[in-house]
Amino acid sequence: MELTRRDVLAALAAGGVAAGAGVTLSNDSGGPLIDDHVSDTLVAVAAVVYPSQLDGVESFVRAYSGARVREHRSYASGVADAVDALDAYCQSWADADFAALDPERADDLLSGFGVDTADPDPDGSDRERVRYYLVNELLYALFTTPTGGELVGIENPPGHPGGTASYQRGPQ
């Protein structure tokens, strides 16, 4: 399954970034608010938490996260702080930043950090902020798209029109 530009726009619209999203994706005149390392880390987190049958994950994550932080500028510092916390943990256990790890090792360290059981909290502990800003944000972005919804059997994610035929089917 391929994540497309349409999926990026659907995720941004679901996250309240609909106004100007098309312009944001095509015009980067304001410069990036997140650097390449943060963007690489988001892609690495997506490689761990997204289903393996997806294609186009890197371009989806980069376009979504770039537009998301440009639209909500204060959010950028939260994402950067969460990446710093995750990198500090990975440095202490693997002598490498999260983005430099292979997906299997990254998955082990993400679980070892307790992110899979942490409550998402933007003002909480390091693991709670990583869960909120990195893991949950990426999962929300994926599953509010038509492609992500299809993966879990949600034909029409909230905000995505699907026509009356999808609502008139009987039980299978």
C-alpha cells in the first residue's frame, strides 16, 4: 500500500492543519522548523511503529511533520525535545542516536524505554513526551488517512468522504 500526497493532506486536515496545507506542502519559503536529524528520527520511529506493508513512509512522514510544525510552531520544540530525550536514552544503551539504529534494535530500545506502555503527556516524563510527540502523533497521522484506515478496516476515517454506498452495506 502506498502513502501518497493525498494521505498527507488528509492527515493534516484531520489534525486541524487544513488551512493552507496545499500551500505549505508546495512552498517552503519559511524554512524548516525541524532539522534533518529530527526529521530522520521521525522517519525511524515510523519504520518501527508503522505496518511493514506500507510504501512511501519516508516522504509521508517528512511532508506531514514538516507541515505540522510549520502550522503549529510551538509544537516544533516539543518534537525536538522528545527526539533529544529518545536520543539520550539510545546513546546510553546503544552508543548511537535512534535514527542510526536498524529497525529491530530501534524497536527493542523504544520498548525498553517504556514508550509502548507510557501515557502520552506533552508535559510529562521523557517517555511520556516521546509517546505523545513521536509515537502517537505518527500513528494518528497514519490512521486518519484513507490508506491507514484501510489497513485496519476503517473504510472512511473521520473527515474522509466515502459516499453513501459505504454506509448502505449490510453485515457480511
